[in-house]
Amino acid sequence: MVRDNLNLLRKKMRENDISYFITADADPHMSEYVGGHYKVRTYLSGFTGSNGTLLVGLKDAYLWTDGRYFVQAADELKGSTIGLMKMGQRDVPTIVSYLDKNLKKGDKIFFNGNLISISKGQALEEVAAKHNGQIIYDSELFDDILNKLWTERPEDSAKEIYTLPSKVHGENTIKKLQRVRKHLEEKDADYIFISKLDDQMWLFNIRGGDIECNPVAYSYTLIGKNKAYICLKDASLSDKLIKYFEKNAVSIISYNKLSSLIKKAKGKLLLDKDGTSYGVYKRLEENCQIIFEHNITEDYKAVKNSLEIENIKGCYLRDSLVLTRFIKYIKENATKKHITETEAADMLDNMRRGIEDFIDLSFPTISAFGPNAAMMHYEAVKGSDAKLSTGGLYLVDSGGQYLSGTTDVTRTIILGKIHAKTKMHYTKVAVGMLRLMNAKFLYGCSGRNLDILARGPLWDIGIDYKCGTGHGIGYILNVHEGPQNIRPFRRAGEYEAKLEEGMVISDEPGVYIAGQYGIRIENAILCKKLEQNSDGQFMGFDTLTLVPIDLDGIDTKYMNDDDLAMLNAYHKLVFNSLKPYMKGEELRWLKNATRNIRKFSKFNKEI
């Protein structure tokens, strides 16, 4: 099917004098996860990961993806004639550098300008001009070509939007708009244009359902010093919502009349290069003086207020209780009963649905046994999924959307006996997670300053995981949010945020051995202030996740005294937090799962 897709696409390329065709799974708002209507790269290539860009030439085709998907992409691209480009690896070119090397004079690069960011569009524009070539970013031509190839393309979504009650958001829209307008004054700007969906949901205290597991609604926002506008799909509106926006002095414009919104923007306009499409930018620059700037709303959104933090802590407690009970069941039954990856995922998903303020999953549950767990974002398929069995590792990465927060947690569960080397890897991952969780650092640090704490124990044994250590986590919003992150390197042109009090971040080092197993242990952590003295403001983290780490995977000889103390202290916290909700045999299991452990000598005696 993929080969047929490429052959048909190349026929259309020749008809339209196109040299290179570029696409990704992307929507007009630069969302990380997209609805089925926008999964163009998935349809054309067969690769199903959330991040990847497909470049099709008249003879060759390549797909670029990051380290989370190297194993998965290699498997899904087999027989497709599409080459895999492993981003960030030695001697692997970027898309732009590949084009720079291969473009011929007059070549035309084609992409949908509404589905690619300003920064990426400008880079393609520059490389094309360097070779006396041309970019074509016509969205209508893109859809015309695609619809002839993809005859059963899903319709776009427009679910009803709902507002958040004051007991949930902690800051009303009027106050949030005042913050944005104050920023406009500081930047001597007239307007800010916002395309990113989660930023807009935060700003207006609304949520939607247009993208699976992401409670967002398709929208665009323009804010001036005295006026505010939002573009929304007609089908997503209700009388209650219309009155809500009237009350907050926000004018609604139909989503399919974006041109009307663009015409209202004049003067100096703040615009995010990575959060706005190239196509929208080209229209805005006709009447505006563009000032490129990272969306200030993303910074505001990332710092949770006191009410949000209170809700988040309760949310993680309830979510952790459910996951702990699931782990108990798996530990006790996986080697006795026939349990497949999809059956285990369905069980956990249903357990989460029983939590009182459950809305949805925060992402499809990753339920992976044995070699499948080496694919970081593996998706089990019923009928071809693995059965959980003794002597292996079972990784479950999951989370929920609740009216009190968004959760994301991973545990790797030991089923039966495992090899000593596997235990070493498991222990090193646990140590890395604990060291980062217990970090103490000066204010002003970014996640790049802290990444080594989690990655260091693995680098010590010559192992690396080809992804970041942590990402921001939204509040009743996207499970991945910025600007905060924890990774070892800064990407070119990337906005690097300081770690601020109130930011929620994941802490998830791992080991991934292709064909054998994957290990990931993930806690969500909340950034907080510690003491302040003559040396500055010190910062640290509170853990939100309260789920046991499987002690069957721990080998204390790979831990120093501090590591052991941190593990025991964490398990004491888990036990004390969950014990009020357990009793009898369940409580006895929890007590054993969180027991204090000590070091043993080579003679197997306690030290």
C-alpha cells in the first residue's frame, strides 16, 4: 500500500512540476498530537509515531524521526522503499541539509503552508532560494492532491466546548487577559496572535475534544490592547458559550473565516515562529510589523497557581492509588492467567474511568511486554499483542485527564526472575529518576542543567536513551506542554525556559535494548522554592506520583547510601499516602512493596 501511495504521489508531483514533497502529521496549530484528518504522513508512509517528517523526491523518499521511534520506525518502514533518517545521530543530515546537498537549480519544494511552522517554512524558503529554486505552499493544491490519493480521509473534528468552573481554574479570563495586555505594553506591541490550542484553552478557561486525549478545541486568538477575538468552529458553539465570551468581552469569529480575523491585526504584532503556521504568517505580514517572540501565554500556563496545585496533588493521589492496585494485580496474576498487552491496558483504562472526575485518557496507554517495550511509544494491537509471562519485564506508561489535572506515569514491572544485567539496568534507571527528583539547584537553571542527574548513572555504564528526560505536563490539557523540559542539549533556535515554581515536569530516564526489553520509570514532579540566602534562591521538587518502584528489579550493589536512602524515603511517602485507602491483604501487599531495603555484601549478609 505504501509503495502504491508513493507511486501515485509521484505521478501528481510530475503533473504539477514538483521536485520534493514534504509532509508530517500536523494540523494548522502545530499540535504534537493530531486528529485523523491530519495524519497525512501516517497514511502515506505507514509510520504511526507522533513525530516524523516525510520527504518524497521523484526517485527517493526518507522519513526523519527522533530517538523515541527509531526501533518502531525501522519496523514499520520495512518494504516501503522509504529510508529512515535518525534525527540527532552522527552523519545523519537534517531535512534542510539534505535538500541543500541534493537540490538542483530550479527545483520546487512543495508543502502545505498551513501545516508547517514559520521557522521550518523559512528554512525551506532559504534553501530553495540558495539553489535558485522555489517553494510552493499552496494548501488548496495540497488538499487536491491528497484527496485524490486518500479517498477515505476522515472528516475534521468540531466537538462542543465547555467552560471550567472557578473551583478548577483559580484565575478568571479577565485577569489572564490583563496579564497578556500588560505584556503587550512592555513590548510596545499592538496585538498578539495565538495559534497554539492549549495556550488558548488556558487563556479562556475552556476545554474541548477535537483531538483524542487532548481536551482542546480548534481555534485562533487575536488580542489587542482593548479588544480580543477568537475563531471557533460553528459546530462547537453553544448559547452558554456565546454568553460566556460576551461576558468576558471576547468577540467570536467563525473558524472558517480566519481571513476576517487576520484583517483585524494591524501595527506591531507578536508572533511565535514555532507555534504558528507559515501560511498564516505570510498573510499576517501583509498588514503587520511582525515581532517574533515565544508565546508569553505558554510561560503563564506552565506555572500552576495555588488552586491548580492543590487539585493536581489530589488528582495524582487518586490516580496513583488506581495504578498501584493494577500493579498488584499484574504482579500476582500475570504468570498465572492469560493476560495480553491489550487486555492489561483495557483493565487499567477501565480502572481509571472509575475515578470520580475522569474525562479521558491523557494518551493511549502504552502496554508493552518484553522486546515490545524497547519501542518507547509502542502501541499494542489486539490479536497480535504479546502475552505477559514469567521471566520478563512489563512496561506500562499511562495517564488520565481529570477535572482536577492531567497525569502521566510509567512503571516497569518485574514478572518472575530476571538476569543480573537486567537488574543492573533497572537499578540504574531507578537511581537516575530518584536523583533528579531529589535535586537541589539555584534558580535560573533550565532542565538542561539537571539532565545529567538522571542520565549520569546510565552514561556511567555506556548507555544512553535517545530522548529527553522530561517534559512539561499540562493541567486538564496536553500531557506534553512547554516551555519547560529536561534534556541534555539545546536544540538550535529553541526557547530555553528557566525552571519556575509551580511547573510540573516528568522525570523518566530509561534503558531500551532492541529485541530484548525496555525499562522506564517515570514520576511527575512539581518545581518549588527552597531556602533563599546570600548565594541565591534554591529550588527543588515535590513528587506528585505515589506508586511503588518494583523492588524485584533492584540490586543494591549499584546504589550508594544516598540512593538507598532516597528510595526508602520515597517508598515511605508512598506507603503513608496510600495506606488510608487500603486495608487487609491489600495493605499488607503495599507494606511489603514499599519496605525498607538495605545493602548486602558479597556474602549475602546485611551491611
